[in-house]
Amino acid sequence: MVAPRMQSSAPRQKSGESCSMEWVEEHALTSVTVLFGLGVAVGLLLGHTIAESTGRKMFHEDTLTEKLTGQIREIVKSTLPQGLSRHFS
């Protein structure tokens, strides 16, 4: 009784596989692009997860130079007239 059911599902599975293979053959560039994108996404997700688990943050922290540049910009912006300070926003 089990054997006839398994035999009847086998042709459907074969036709599904052949349909998929035909689609991939017809749209080779699309399927390669989609799989490449999925691979990159999975790699980024795994990399981010591993980096967070080791304690490293994936966010940019300002360097000393960037902090000083921001402070100087704020000082210059506050001392200039409003007409000129608009250009530093």
C-alpha cells in the first residue's frame, strides 16, 4: 500500500525537478545573480553575527581627528554671522 503512493509521488517530483532545471537553463544569468545575492547576504549576516559575538561592534566610532574637526566646525559656525554659518551646515 505504501509502495504505490511512493511510486505516484516520484513522477511529480521528477517533473518538478525538470521544470526547475529548464527554468534555470532558460534564465541562467538571473538564477546566477539571485544565488550570488543570497550568498553575499548570508555571508554578511554570518560575519555580523560572529563579529558581535566576539564583542566587536560593527559601528563607526569617531576618531580624534573627526572629533576635533566637529568641534572646530561648531566653534566657527557659532562665531560667524548667520548668513555665512548657513554654508557650514
